[in-house]
Amino acid sequence: MEAPAQAPASLLRALDSARDGLVVVDASDVVTYANQGAVAVLGGAVTDVVGHHLDDLRPAREGLLRTAIATARAVEEPTPFDGYDSGLELWLEGEATAGDDGEVVLAARTTDARRARDRQAARLTEDLERALDRAHLLLRLSEAVARPRTVAEVADVVARVALSGFDASFAGIALIAADERSMSYVSLAPLPEETAEAWAVFPFTAHTPPSTTARTGRAHLHESREEALADFPDLGPDLETAGVHALAHLPLIAGDAVLGTLAVTWSEEHAMSREERGLLSVFAGYTAQAIQRATLLEQRQHVAETLQRAMLTDLPQRDGLELAALYRTAARTARVGGDWYDALDAPDGGTTLVIGDVAGHDVGAAATMGQLRSMLRGFAADRVEPPSALLQRLDRAMDRLHPGRTATAVVLHVAQPADDAPCSRTLRWSRAGHPAPLLRRPDGEVVDLRGAGDLMLGVLPELARGDTEVALEPGATVLLYTDGLVERRDLGVREGTAALEAALAEMGDLPLPELLDQLVVRLALDAEDDVALLAVRLHDAGPTDPTA
């Protein structure tokens, strides 16, 4: 190989101005040539490099450049290299080419800038992935705590999300009692029984992580058991029993009120990054909102059930007639409904049955329902009138007292048996936009008592209404119901009514209370609306025995 010093001056100038570092070493690893670009690789001025052995310079004996030189000589082919030289403390890439005499030409360039860009890109990628993971976790948290409708359901969801999203061993919700004298965990599963008993209820003023967090409204985060014991020295036995080595307690704040504390624990020491601490804080905020919402729903549910129970009266007992009723609130909502039923002795000795539904699912609908029921009950007890007249009087009263409200109803009258037909009764009814009652005959045939279907209440109060009659035979069953029994999002009213008719035909011989239960189980176990049912069965003349 021709020595660079013997090359034309123009070539030497070109080599010196090259951006890559060019170094030539002889068979004994003495540098015989180095251009200006080599300074960035080997360090020092050119005069400090040329004529020196590589051992006197920075490349490590086992470093990238020395390995590339040795490999080029061994394979006698150009040898590329790309990596970190520990002696030079540089990222380099290039190629080593060996001549027949052992001389090696190195073309090398530093890649620190590229490596820095790669590292920056990698960091940006990692940051983006962490941001996406965080966004995904936040979405999971918000979706998970939005579904529960009871405090117990919230606690269950919180525990599952914490275990999967934060790799925790336990997560629980401790709520402040109404009198602010104590706190209690909604659930302590899967903590040991001894720990669960000790923490089921504890004083609000106690020096414990959950109570202190709730009192101060400030989070307490402990990455190790030692940190926790430094703040709460009496906590040692409980931490030991539960196998807890790290714990986080965050206040559950909704608006201006502190509801309690969210507790999250780990079975090993757990370093909480700034990002994770932020996620825990957001998690606590979502949890507080879910608890506030669930508490409100439970309170409304209690009000609704109390109101509905107040509307339920004892059913009259008449010889030869068996009556049963059932009211079931919606499975997935705590909305106050307008469904009602009633049954009372009529002035003529017969029995009047009523079922109705005020439009709406709010307190106003429930209040209207209560007043309509009371008015209709008074009308029916006041004088002997056909069902159509009772509905017309109620319609006019509703127009004056509750303008703008609408409702559906069925009024049904079971007459006393006639002297010449003691085993049969006349059934007379009028229907105001309500689902038609169903009649199951003794042979199992089911027919709908559609009759003259008039408009619902609250539309045309002066509308003349009609009645329809049918004879009842011993063993016949009449079922009145509200639309929640047959109407669902995944099932139309027609299909739901057909399913009800089939179920009534199949199970109609069951005792009435059991029949109503089974109809709800089969058709409306997860109903999205309230369900009211009222049934009457005609027996042979004589005292009624529902258990017979």
C-alpha cells in the first residue's frame, strides 16, 4: 500500500479535509498517517498522533478500534464496525481495511450525535408509551367506576382495578360515619380475618392512616414498612399480619366534603413515581365521585321503596276469590316510578282491581301516582259505578289537578256470583291506554282482554269511555301488569307479551304468589323499569284457601 506521505499533494489535501477520520497504522500498530478528522477520534493534534503507537493513545487494547484492526488483518477483508469504544469513550462507526504488509487503514466517524438523537427518540417513544399507558389506565378507571350503582359495587370495582392497574395486593374504601365518630371499610377482602375484624370499624379520631387521611384531607404515601412505622408506630402488628410492605392512603373528596379514604397496599416495598402518585390521586377522585353517585342512588332507592310500600295495602279477601300482588323495582336503576296497583271491596259486594302507570320516572311521577291512586280508591268506594265511569271521573280530576301529566290504567270489577250461577262471576273492565289484562282459562288457554281500548288518561278528559264484560269460570286466572314486565331494549312489546302469554299458559296452575314470582324471574329479572302485577283467581264457591 502506498504511504500517504508519498501521495500527491492534492490527494493529501482531500484526505485532510474529509469529514471522516482517516488513520493508517503499520504492522506494529504505529500511526503513520492521520487526517484532521482523526483528531475527533484519537484526540490531540495530528502531530501528537502520527509516529505514536496505539498503546500510547486512547484506544483500549480490547476496545472497538483495536478489535476492528485485528479482525481486518485476520480475515484480510474490509471489516465494518459500529459501537462504543470504552477507551475513547466514544460511539464510533466505520471500516478497517488491512493490506498485505499488515498495514491497516481506518475510516471512522463519531456517532455521539446520532446516538444522542437515537436516545432522545427512544426517550420520546418511552414517554409516549407511558402517556398512552396512563391514558389507557385513566380510561379504564373512569369507565370502571362509572358503572356501579351501589357503594358495595364501587368497592368491588375499585379493588379489582387497583390490583390490575397498580399491581397492588389490596384496595379498600373506608367511609366516615354520618355522626363523624367512626369509620368503616366497605370490604376488607382478601385481608386475613384477624386484620379484617380489627379494621371493620375504628374511631374517626384514631391515629391511623385512613382516619388521619380523612381528617386532614391529605394523602399519606409510604413506600416501605419503615416509612409507615415512622408516622404510625402502632401499625406494626397489623402490617405484619397482613403482609403489607408499602401503602397509600388518599382522601376521597367530592366537592367540599371528605367522604372517607382510599387505601391501596402492596406486599413488597413499592417506589411510587411522581406519575404513579398522580394516577393514584386521579383514581381517588374517580372513586369519590362514584361513591357520591352510588350513595345518592341508594338514598333515592330507599325513598322510592318507602313510597311504594306506603302505596301497598292489604288485599281484600272474598269467598271464592284469591288475590295476589307483586311490586318489583327496576334492577339497574334507582329511579322513582309511577307504577301502582290497588284492590278493594266495592259497594255492591264485588271486588274492584286497579293497575296503572304514571308517565315519567321522577319524584313528580311518584307524587302524581299517589294522588291518582288515592282519588280512584275514593271514587270506587263512594258509589256503584262501572269501571269506565271511574276512569272518566279520574281523567277529569287529573286534568284539573295535574295538567300536562299522562297515565295509563285498567279498572276491573269482579261481580258477586249470581243466585242462578253461584260458581261463575262476571268480569267487567275498562282500559285507558294500558296493556290489556290476560285471562287464563281453566283449560290453560290464554286470551288478552283487550276490549275497547281507549286513550290514556290526561289526553281528552271529556272522552266517553266504554266497558267490556266476560264470564269467569272456576279455575280462571286474570293477570294485570305494567309494561315493565314485557318491555325491554332487546325485546319489543309484542314479543314480550307473547312470551308472557306462553309463560302464563305454562305456569298458570301455580299458587298465585309463586306464579307472580316466577313470571318476574322469567321475564323481568333484569328489567330496566319497575314492574307491578296483580292477579285474581276464581275458585269454587266457599272460603278461599290459597294453599289448596
